[in-house]
Amino acid sequence: MATLHTRSAARLMIAPSVLLLLAWMIVPLAMTLYFSLLRYNLLMPGMEEFAGLTNYTYFLTDPAFFQAIFNTLAIVLGVLFITVVGGTALALLLDQPMFGQGIVRILVIAPFLIMPTVAALVWKNMFMNPVNGLFAWLAKLLGLQPFDFLANAPLLSIILIVAWQWLPFATLILLTALQSLDEEQKEAAQMDGAGAVSRFIYLVLPHLSRAITVVILIQTIFLLSVFAEILVTTNGGPGTQSTNLTFLVYAQALLQFDVGGASAGGIIAVILANIVAFFLMRMIGKTLEA
Amino acid sequence: MARNVSTGRKLITTVVAWTIGILIFFPILWTFLTSFKTEAQAIASPPVFLFFDWTTENYAEVQSRSDYLKHFMNSVIVSFGSTLLGLLIAIPSAWAMAFSPTKRTKDVLMWMLSTKMMPPVGVLVPMYLIFRNWGLLDTRTGLVIVLTLINLPIIIWMLYTYFKEIPGEILEAARMDGASLSKEIIYVLTPMAIPGIASTLLLNIILAWNEAFWTLNLSAAKAAPLTAFIASYSSPEGLFYAKLSAASTMAIAPILILGWFSQKQLVRGLTFGAVK
């Protein structure tokens, strides 16, 4: 039968992807794991020695680590809150009949297509700069003292910038989900005398719950690894006030050349991401069956 | 039936939605406008919106001072190169998984996706060292390799969801008519798969163009694509708003246009088909 022939051909066709991803998954990760057990600094070549779990204890007792964990969670939760609430509101608005809907959609989607370094620098210089920024001008117009966002509230500023980039993603997905809601159901509910609020709570929100879960899970994966926005705005500072886990590992590796320490941090980041990934995979796995 | 709404309500919705839309878009509009100002006008207080002497000198300046075109070409080569290479590897795999599924196909797909969940920082150190030892640091080849690998799962997944929608009966009919595997692919599958492949290509170019972890960490002056080039404006000496705006406008314009054409595919690709 042809199936046998097809099956081996199929295997051959899948093989390159599987082998490449397997190598990409295993080789560097195994190296990170190995490095994390070494005392290894690029500035002292040839001095590598086995260090057991020293790097982990060093990393896990470093105050900067806890700050970084806190900042990582603050960025993830802050951005999620803004984008999910704002995205739901925007999606509901964009679902209404209006003139020029297509153009508004395009305007709203745009920030998602901007590269992170551009987005962060535009906000940093042209909006949040305490001397020349537009916000400073607005503050002066209202008789207020200009606020130095990135110096006084670095984490909040980064959350705002990242939220601006991800709001379109949440909006777009929730809008897509909203448009698949049966129009007749809404009309029926309306005829039964359900008000706008109860229609939202009992009809729209349950319909959106799946899309909201998808938004939360996918954004979390990306938000755990926010990097460029921090690099070009605050460089993790002042001090470590806006350093997240990704940035901390980067600084340890490429600024302090501490391969061992950075690797231990990398492994911790992988473990954290896996916890999130576990839930995401279950979600998508269910979709695959449907 | 279309919803019956009074024109009055429609007007109010329109005003509110346009206001919010313009506010969200404003930073981009402002960047675009500032790119045509002189440096003095760019930081003028009160700010000037439309009534300034429009000039294109910033664009010329950015090019002559930093060889902008080189970085632009780096972005083009890296994003198109990694996307095409990814498609080359992914199309056979996705085809095989969509049309000759086995018990393990679902596990393989899930596993592929799981590689995407690995935070890049978890492998930053070894990748940096491998690149350094193999002379791949700050080369376009190196960037193409990394971006192909990180986006491969997304490419396979997107293609898979598109291929799944092609009716299998058509392939069986072709097979019964005696079409060989290669003919099946060239004459039957490809024409039907082109839309899906095109969408995948678009989305992946957008993702690769904007990728800003590996490009920032693995490239310097020579191979730096626009993400890394623009980042060099973060230093205080680089506080030239008009030039920053000109460089930024050129960096984001191509992708904005591509992205606007592929809104629908964006949703599908980014949610791995979970929301269509």
C-alpha cells in the first residue's frame, strides 16, 4: 500500500525541523546547566572550576534577584491588567457600528507593529523627557512641575510603554472573538429585557473568556522576557529599580562576564517560564482536539 | 440582520472611537511629523504641530552620518533570510503532519511549540559563547540562523493550521490518478497552500524585523539591523529628536504597511490558531 511509502516520506519531511529544534532546545540549555555549576568568568580564562550550587545560592541570596523577580512580576501583571481591561473596552467599542471603522482599527493596531527599541526611545525622549518631552509641556501648561518619569518612576514608565505596545494585541484578539459572537443571541437577550450591563456579564464575558485566557497566557510568555525597552530607557536603573530577571541575567553575563552566575539566573528564568508554559500548552492542546 | 442603531448614537461612537484611535496612534504620528522638523523645532516649546518649515534634511543626515542604508539592508536580509529559510524547513514538516498524521503528531506539534516558551535569556550565555568561538558574532549569517530557529515553531504551527483546512479528498483523488508525491505537492497542494504560506511569510517577516533580544545581543556595528541601530540613539549624545524620528520612521514604515495588510493573519498566527 501507498501508506507505508507515505509514512516514511512523512518522517523524512518532519525530520529536519525536529532535529533542528531538538538541537536548539537541548545543546544550549545543557550548556547553560553545565555553566551554572562552574565558577567561570570570561575575564579570568582558564580559571574555571566546579562550584556546585554556589552560583544558585549567590543568585538566590542577591537582593538584586528579589528586586528583579518583583519587577518581572510587576511588569507582567501591570501590563496584563492594562491591556486586558483596556483591550476589552476597546474591542467592545470597535465592535459598535461607526463611520470609518477600518481606519480606527488600523490606528489602534499600529503600536504592535513598532519595533521595541523605536517605541521605547520615542516615549523616553519625545514624551517622558522632563525638559523637552510633550508630557513636561502639558504639565507646565497645567501649572504643574514636570515629572521625570524614568528617574522617579522607572518601573511604571516601562510598564506604560510596554502596555502601549501590547494593547493592540489584546484588542485585536478580543475583537476577533467578539465578532464571532452570535448576533441573534444578543438580540434575543435584548428582547428579553437584558440591559447592556447584564448582557456584558452573562453573554459577552463568558464568550470572551477563552480569548482572554489566550491573551493572558501568550502575553505572559513575552512579558517575562521584556528586554529592549529596559535596555534603551533606564538600563535597569536607577540602581536596580527597573531590572527584571532577563535584564539581570544579561547584565551578569555581558556586562560582568560572570558566565556561571548568569547561567544560574538563566536556569531560574527557564523554570519560571515553564510554570507559565504548562498552562498555555494545556489551553492550546485543547484547541487542537476541537 | 444588521443592528438598527440611530444615527445619533453612531455619530457619538464614531467621535469617541476616532479620538481614542488617534490618541493611541499619536506617538507614531508625532514621530513622523518630528522627522520633518529641524532639531530646534523638534524641541520647541510650545511644540509645533503642523505649521513648521517641512524639511527632509534629517533623512539625508541620518544616511550620511551613519550609513543608514546598510542597517536597513541588514534588517531586510536578516528578516527575509530567516523567514525563507524557515519556510523551506517548515513546509515539508507541516505538510507531512497535516496530511499524514500519526498518533504522535499532536505531541510533536506541542513539543515544537514548547521550545518557543523557553525564555531567550536561558540560553543567552551559551549562544554568545558559541557565536564568539565560531566567529558568528556580529554577522548576518549568525542572526539569520538564530531568528530561523526561534521562529521555526511559529512557522510550522501557522502552516499546519492552514494546511489542515485543505480538504484531504482532493489529495487522495490526485493520488488515485497516479500523481507522484512531488507532482502532488507542485500541482495540487502548492496552489491551495499559497495563501497560507503568504500569510505565514508576512507575519514572520514582521516578527523577525522587530526581534530585539538576539539582534541586540549578538550584533554590533557591522551586522546590526535597525533594532540595534536605533538602540544606539539611547545614549545622551544621541539626543537629536528630529534625526531619531527620521531613523525611526524609516525603520517602522515598511512593517506598518505590511502589518496593516495582514491584520487577520496576525491574530491567527500569534494565537497558534486558538483564535480565528
